Amino acid sequence: RCQTLSLAALVCVLALRASSAMAEDTEIRESIDRPVAIVVHPDTDVSNLTMQELRDIFLAEQQYWPDKSRIVLLVRAPAAYERTFVLNRIYQMSEAEFRRYWIAKMFRAEVPSGPRVVFSSNMALGLVTAIPGSITFMLASDVGPDVKVLRIDGKLPHEDGYPLR
């Protein structure tokens, strides 16, 4: 009787794990089909960036907007799909390389601080609308009306040829 219960419990645990893994796979597949938008504070006097300019901003090689205001980089916390996407497509780094990059940049006093970490799209939206000069990224479907979406290489997230898909 105990073996039957143990076997039944094991089957239930395995079924739950499989169900969870399938849900994660579905979530990842659905996210892949959705573009990541680059959004800035609404008063930012920029509407288009090339991929190289975007990369320079995210790497803090460019730390000021054309009007001389400081760029404030807001980056999603580890494990967020958008962060992994941006690490791959913009930074072209792994999570470990990203961390080492920012530690070295701060150690050499090339930046006053690293990117500010945000834990959700809602938090990113709130901060990007509240902090002048800020820039962040999120799924295009999460963009709210109070932010400015940048064109990347002349394209918006819903247009063919948008580079952050």
C-alpha cells in the first residue's frame, strides 16, 4: 500500500513539473513573437536611434542626450524575458559578462553608477515617466500612453524590419 501511494505521489509530482515546464515553454515562445520596445521619458528630444547608438547608450559609452541631460538607464531584473533578450540583442553578452562589464565600468569611475534595476514593466513605466532622461525596454504590448517609444533604425516595434524582434 505504501509503495502504491509513493508511486502515485511520484506520478503527481512529475505531472506537475511537466505542466510547469510546458507553461514556461509556451510563455517563452509567445514572448519571442513579441517585439521589445525602447521607451524614454516623454520630454526626451530623441525619436530615432540606430542600433549602434542604442548599444552605445546601453553600454554607457554615450551618457548624455543631445540636450546635455544625463541618460538614466533602467534595466529589468535578472530572469525577466526582456532582460535576456536585451542582453543577447543589444549588449551581446551573457548575464555574467554583463555584471562584470558594469563592475569594471564603475571601478574605473567611467560611470557614476550602474543601471537602475526595475522589477516589472509597470515599475519601468512608472520610473521612465518620472525620471527625466531615462530610457528602458519592455515588451511592446506593455507600453503605456505616457511614454515615448523610440524608432530603432527608423522602425517602430509594430513595423516590418524592426530590429528588436
